[in-house]
Amino acid sequence: MKTEEKTFKRSPTFTPVVRFFHWVRAFSIFFLIFSGFYIAYPFFAPEPNGEPTNFLYALFRSWHIMVGFLLISVSIFRLYLFLVSGRNKNERMSASDLFNKDIWIGQIKNYLFLGPHPHIKGVYNPIQFCSYFLLAILVLIISLTGIVLYYNVYHNGLGAFLQSAFKWFEVALGGLANVRKLHHITTWAIMIFIPIHVYMVVWNAIKHPDGGADSIIGGFRYQET
Ligand code: HEM
């Protein structure tokens, strides 16, 4: 294979904490989908025995709740970083491209193989920005519905506090059955997002190698000079 020599400009794209949170959220979402489907339909069960040790369902449930609260806490901190962190200014700058119609058209053409990548101010193009915003809304919905499901089982301590803070959401949805249904439907919406997200990342990494999928691992983007 022929070796070429090229020079690249290295620009910082994602800070270490943002990268860490991305992977914590990714793994917790995968785990929550798996354990959530188990809660909805326990598709395997331990061999029955006489000992009181076969609480697999309870185990799945408690892990689901713990990882659920992990997702909530990391997402709140991630939102804080997006809104106020000086080192994540490039993310906030992406919002200004949302109002630039030329960038929208340029990006659609680029996705359709009809033109080059438009020059964007921040790290996300407008279509990407909207899809991540939609994911944030889905995480908000699944978190609120998860909290309602949680406090309806655990009535003391944190459960009591969450009930007083989020009862309005349960009432607004018309009761617990609808909350459960929405939690389940949102799971499917997130499951539709994941393959599209992975496909787009791989597509971008192949079409624009300097954009790179590895920026969410290494933190840098390499642009040819
Ligand atoms: C990506 C995130 C999440 C996914 C994919 C997910 C998925 C699911 C699914 C599919 C179910 C079963 C619903 C059914 O019965 O049909 C479930 C139940 C539940 N989830 Fe989640 N969930 C997520 C986040 C959360 C969060 C953040 C919490 C809050 C702590 C939470 C708490 C619960 C609780 C308490 C139940 C009900 C357990 C029971 O019925 O005893 N979930 N989840």
C-alpha cells in the first residue's frame, strides 16, 4: 500500500469529561434497554429451588433503578456543561448555525452526496444538533416517567420527596398506566435513535475522515492543512 505524507491541524473538540459522560450514558442506555425489557417481560428465570435466593427479577429491577438514577445525574451534569462550561463553548456555537438556511441546505446536499460539507461555526451541524436535542427530550421523558414509576413503589425518603416534586407529571399523563406505557414507548424511540446515530457517525468518519468518529474517544479533530 502507498504511504502518503500529509499535515493536519489538530483542534480540541470534546473535553475528557464530555467524552467520559458520553460513554457512561451510552452504556447505561444499553443496560437500561436490556433490563427494562426484562422488567416488561422476564424472558429468563433461574431454576426453581427451595432456598429464598431466586430473586432475579428484583435484582434486574434494582439495577435498572440504580443505573436509571446514574443516567439522570450524568445527564443533568452534561446539560450544565453544555449551558455554562467555557471549554464547551464550541457546542453552544453550533446553535447559531440553526438559523442559517445556507448551512441547512449545504448539509442536506452533503448528506445526499451532492456537495461539500458546509463550513459550520460549532461542532455539530444543524441536523445533528436537532437530533441530539430530540434525544435530550427523550431522555427527559424517560427520566420523568422512570421517577414516577419509582416513587409509586418506594414511598419513603427519596421516593416521598420525588412524589411531592413530580406528582403533577403523573396527573398530567392521566395516571400510572399511561406513565408506564410512555416509558415503554420512549424506550423504542431511543432504540430507533441508536442505529441511526451509529450509522451517521460511521458514514461521517468514512466520508470526512478528518471529521473522525474518534473525536469522542481521543477528543481531537484533525483537519488537513
Ligand atoms: C434509556 C433509559 C431507560 C430505558 C430504555 C428504560 C426502559 C424501561 C422499560 C422497557 C421498562 C418496562 C416497562 C414495562 O413494564 O413495559 C422500564 C421500567 C421501569 N423503569 Fe426504566 N428505562 C430507562 C430509564 C429509567 C430511569 C431513568 C428510571 C428512574 C429511576 C427508570 C425506572 C424504571 C422503573 C421504576 C420501572 C418499573 C419497574 C417495575 O415495574 O417495577 N427507568 N424501564
